[in-house]
Amino acid sequence: MGFRGRVIEFLLMHDLLPARIRWKKSVSGVGRLFNDVFYLLDENERKKLTQLMYEQGMSDADKVAETLKIKRNLHGCAVALMAANCVYGIKSRIAKEKAEQEEMVFHALISGQLAWQFFHVSETTEDL
């Protein structure tokens, strides 16, 4: 076993595997499962599966909002996104926020580089 193999073994033995690797694998597995099942079903069953996934996602969003004590507005969405990014080991922040205009610039750093910017203008947050 080479040096790299020994490092990986050490990380695994001491439960030091980065969370983003764990989550990347588990999330990709869920996505593949959904995709494979989706194409096994007929049109009506696909709609049911899609609705089920939507309802589960909304339920999870409610739990996150309740746990983090955030409002369902643009700022709360950014806070939830930062929390999710932490799980994957991604550093993110709100770079600029104009509450009166409901505008926000959101930066995420992946591997130390600015990976993307998120600029959002919301017409209303009443439906959230």
C-alpha cells in the first residue's frame, strides 16, 4: 500500500473523512435512484413520484426553517443555503443585501476560489 492508501486508511480509521465526500456520495446515490425509478414508471406514476419528492422536500425545508429559526424570505433562504453548504464543506456568505429591494448577492467558495455568484430579485415572498 502506497502513501496515499495509508493516508486514506488513517482518515477512515479515525473518522476524519471530510463531510463533503460523504454527502457527495450519498446525494448522488439518491439522485441516481430517483432517476432510475422515474424511467421505470409510466406517465401517471411519474407524476406521483415527482409529487412525493416535492412534498418530502417541502417537509425538510419546514424542518430546516424551524430548526434554524429563520423566516421564509430571501435572507432566510440565504441562511438555509449557507447551512447546507456547511454540510458539504463549502464556505459561503452573503456578499451584499438590499432588503428594501429584495436583492442579494451570494458568494460560495469551493476549494478556495469563488465558484459562483447568486443574484436574486424576488417579486414576492408571500407564497413561501
